[in-house]
Amino acid sequence: MDHLMEPMLRPLAWWAEQSQRQACRNAMVASTALTAGRRERNEVQEFVEEVLAHRQPRAGGAPASLSEASLSEARLG
């Protein structure tokens, strides 16, 4: 009986293997893209923090766009 079923099951097994391989490739691509985005955000954050650390204090303080509240919101986002 198994020898009669094997020809019908072979394409199904092939499809399952190919589907799994494609899913793994898709996951690796997505992971790589997320890692690149995270790295870029970290680089931008480090740059902004370095620029702010070297800024000369102004009489009126930091402009509203660079207030601590907006900076902490940007870090959370």
C-alpha cells in the first residue's frame, strides 16, 4: 500500500520543504532589515546626544523642539 501512496505524497513533501525554506529566507531578510534599522536609529541617537552635549548653553535654555520631554519621547519611539 505504501508504494501506491508514495508517488502522491512526494510532491506534497517537496512543497512542504520548499515552503519552509522560503519562510526561513523571508525571516532572515526581515531580521536583517530590522537590525539595520535599529543600528541606524542608534547611530542617529548617538549623534544627536553628542551634538547636544557639545552645544553651548543658551540664555533661554534649549528651544522647545529640543526640550527634554521631546527628546525622551523620541527615544521611546
